[in-house]
Amino acid sequence: LTICNGDSALLGGSYQLVSGTYNDTYSVPNGCDSVVATTLTILPTIAATATLSICDGDSALLAGSYQSTVGTYEDVYFTANGCDSVLTTSLVVEPATSISASASICTGDSLLVGGTWQTTSGTYTDAYTSVTGCDSSVVTTLTVASTINTTFAASICAGDSMSVNGNFESSAGNYSATFASSGGCDSTATT
């Protein structure tokens, strides 16, 4: 006789839970005893453990329901021999990752954020997959600094000269020079 672990069989006058040979004595119609020797085999319960990782916002079917929180869940199945098998699953919920960044560019430049080349100030989000396989994002605040254009007026007398942008100029005209502003962008001074 084969039974599953946790079950019992009435043998040898009582309920047996342990593998072994048990004798039951009966009387037959001719008055003699008959002995039935039963070998009892207890099949073990199969227990297994597993770890399952999901991303925050996802769920997994465990313990008969969809689970989305960290914990330990048990599922009971039948093995090929008809006995219970228990799978204990430790559920891990990997968080979504979000990183904030800031960047500055000058007017006329561009930066690849939000999936395309951006030329205007704003907040842009790029989505990625983290090393755990879950969503991650980088939220970039982009600032576009303006160029600075300044105009100066100067007068000189005929025959004189004036230092403009490192050169001595003696004729009328517009003379421009480009410098880096405190924000790192181009600034133009026109005299």
C-alpha cells in the first residue's frame, strides 16, 4: 500500500503514518486464522523554493491570486504519484528608477534629450531599462542661455585712431568681436 506523507492507513489495528510492514489477523470460515501482511510505503511531500523578481507595477500569479507586494507565497500542486508538492516562492519587487538631471546649452546649440534634439528650455524625459529589467527614467531640465549682443557708439576726430577689439581703427564702420559670457555662451560686442 502506498500513501502520501500526512495521510494514514488502518493497518495492524491502528492508523499508521510510518513506512513498514503491518500484520492484520482475520478468522476465515473454516475457523483458522489468516494473516494479511501489508507493506506500507509513505511517499514524501516534495517541497521546492524559488525566487521571482517583478517590476514595480507588475504582478505574478502566486498562492492563487495576482501578487504585487514583497512576500513569501505557497502553491500546492500534485506530483505524478498523486501526492502534494509545495512550491514556496519569495517575491521580490524591483523599484522603478528615476533620476533628475539638469543641462544648459547656448542659443543655437541643441541637446539630445526626450528622444530628439532639443533647442528650447523645458523638462524632457528619457525612458530606459535598468539592470533589473525594469523601467527607469532620466528627467532632464534643459535651460537655453541667450547670447548677449551689446552695441557701443564711439566717435573720434579725423586723423585719430581708436583701439577697437585689439586693433587701432581710424575709419568709420561697425567693428564686432565675439567673447564668452559668464554663462559660457557667445556674446558679441559691436562698436
